[in-house]
Amino acid sequence: MKKNEIPYKIYLDEQEMPKQWYNVRADMQKKPAPLLNPGTLEPMTAKDLAVVFCDELVDQELDDSTAYIDIPQEILDFYKMYRPSPLVRAYCLEEKLQTPAKIYYKFEGNNTSGSHKLNSAIAQAYYAKKQGLVGVTTETGAGQWGTALSMACAYLDLDCNVYMVKVSYEQKPFRREVMRTYGAKVTPSPSMTTEVGKKILAEHPNTTGSLGCAISEAVEVAVGREGYRYVLGSVLNQVLLHQSIIGLEAKAALDKYGVVPDIIIGCAGGGSNLGGLISPFMGEKLRGERDYHFIAVEPASCPSLTRGKYAYDFCDTGMVTPLAKMYTLGSGFIPSANHAGGLRYHGMSPIVSELFYQGLMEARAVEQTSVFEAAEMFARVEGILPAPESSHAIRVAIDEAMRCKENGEEKTILFGLTGTGYFDMVAYERFNNGEMNDYIPSDEDLQKGFAGIPDIAQNR
């Protein structure tokens, strides 16, 4: 196919937007391990989960067999405000790199939240409203999820309470103010507003916080307040289901031009973006229809896939959530205060973890300064200032494109550009001032987190 036959941006029509989410678990012969009740160590039932999550979301969380789930019309109508999102052929980046590789990226930053998170936020808020709830609680790292949820709650007139990781709360005041503009109450975590927050601060008075800490606080408030439920921006099966619209749209756009990617790359923190991007392609691989090389990219400072243990662990620092089998650094692991806020989570989605354990994808850990080098190159040639999280995928996409240059291979690369970095200027400032450092935890550092992984029969 000639270069000029593929436009710089490929848009689907509204009528071509997926009407169903794809559940990759339906095509997994070995399913992700079930969530366990921390009290009984038995698989969580719908009744157990309904205390924390909305009823219909519980059904989606536990559904391992339904391949396609209809997207309610109300959610489709909301999606049309910013979807379908563009698939971009990175001609300018290819020219800059002088690579024979063909590079595409799925851009999810063309909404006020600046990221893919709105895809699941509106779904979870919709089900909460449908159930007649008053409001929801959640955590946020970089602030993209909190912003997205505040937008969705404002649209549906729901109360929104966000516990924001303290380091991000301090580094990203404008992200915080966007949430407040949409009506959310934002609290730096850990805080003195919850029992678990007080406990964490007593043990670690100078902590910069973590997603695990913030989850504990949000769950405590949701369970203890009538008419509220907890919602989560990543990790859970239901979230990856909602985010499958990313991959479904990307595949539909590629199919229009007969393009088949060889390599598919996504940044990985909790797994929502990565899982959403790869899901329909992974489905083809699981069904034996086509093969792809998947690469999950995580920060070297929080290397759950590349250096973590595959075990049952708590999803939060306060150990109030169910146990999930995942690649984990231990729920007590407090990552360094780096600038990849949305990737600073101690564990990985059970779906992504199981796929990685089965050898169906590769994982790489990259250092912070190299990520920002890639981010600035991308911004200068493609015209979009990327979020630090997204820039992990950009880093490896560039690396793979340069490998093609060295080998003379014309591979097709697809990566997820999950969001924009316009609220991350403190990070860019420190990088440009030469003040950014690379932190890689030692084996001794990691061992402290591993020591807190539950010593239960399922982990022996």
C-alpha cells in the first residue's frame, strides 16, 4: 500500500463506533484467578462484592464467559462527545527516526480529562446512577482518573469523592482544580479523614502516598456511607472491559486500510489502558487466528511485572480490599515520588497478569529520564505533549522503530497514546532543568514489600 493512501489521522464515523465491549476473558482457556474474600479466603461472591461495587458492575466483574456485552445507549450517547478517537499514522516521527517501520498510535487525549479514563468513568457512574445511589468514592494517582470521574459524575448529578495520592496532589494543583471545577471533593492521601489514613500516617508520617493508600481510604468511606459505592480506574476486570473500546476502534480503523500491526505497545500501571488496547488483538491470538508481539511498559521505579511476584495480594495498602492474584510488589510497597503518577501502583490487573504469566506478552521497565527524552522528541515532531504515563509506550515504540532501522525490517508498530501532559509541567520543568533522577529500587527495597504478601495456602 502506498504511503499517501493512508491518511495522517484515521477517523471512524459515529455509526462505526463499537456498540459492544469485548471481554477477553471469554477467549482465555485459563481464566484469571478469582478475587478472594480476605476473611474466609474463599472466592468472592456477587453478594460479597455488592457491598463495595454497583450491582451491574459486579456482574461484569465476575463474567468470564460472555464475549461481547452491549454498551447502554446512554453511555454511547456520552461517548459521542469525544469518540471515536483518532488512529494516527506517525509519519513525522517515522521521518525523524529515518526508520522503515510504520508507526501508528491510538490517541485517547481529546477530552477534558486528557486521557482514556473517561471510557470507564462514564460507565461506572451510569451504573451507580441507575442503581439509585447518591455518589461514589475513588482514588487517583496522576489525576486523570479523578478528573474523568468528576466529569462523569457532574454529567449524571452524582456526588464524587476523590482521594488523590499526596505527591500528585502537591505536584499537580491544576489537575486537582479541574476536579473541583466539576464538583468533586478532593482529599490528599493518606489523610486524617479515615481510620486507615490515620494508621498509615502514624507508621509513615512523611509518606508521599501511593495508589494503594488512596484505595484503602476510598473503600473505607464507600463501605461506611449509605448510598455510596466505590469505583476504580484500573486493575479490575470491569474496567478492562470498558476500555476495550480503545482496541476495538483501533482494530476497526486498521482494518479499513488492511493494516495488521506486528508489535502492540502500551504503558502499564494497573493495566486499564494496556488491557483495553490489546484486548481484540489478544482475542485473535488466543483463538489462534493471528499472532502479535505485545509489550507492556512500566516504570523501572515500580516494576511489578518485570520484578514482582505472581501471588495473591491485597489491592490496597490498608488491606481492606479483596485479595487478587496478580504480579505485585507487595501492598505495603511505597514507590518513589516519580512523575509517572498513574503508573505508581504496586500490582497489575489480574487479566494482564495471567496473560503475562502464560507468556503471551513481553514486559519492559524503563527509566524516567529516558521516558522524558522520548516524550520531548515526540512532542517536537508529532505536535502533542504526551502524559508521562503514555511516554513509557512512546519510549519503547521509538526503541522498536530504531531496531527496525538497524535490521532493515518494515514492521508495523501500534502504541497507545493514553493522554496529554498539559497538567504535568512540573515534571517537564524538572527534566528540562536537569533535576530529574532515575530511581530503581534495590532487591532489598523490593524485599520489604514482598514480606507483606499474605502467607496463605494459595501462595505456597
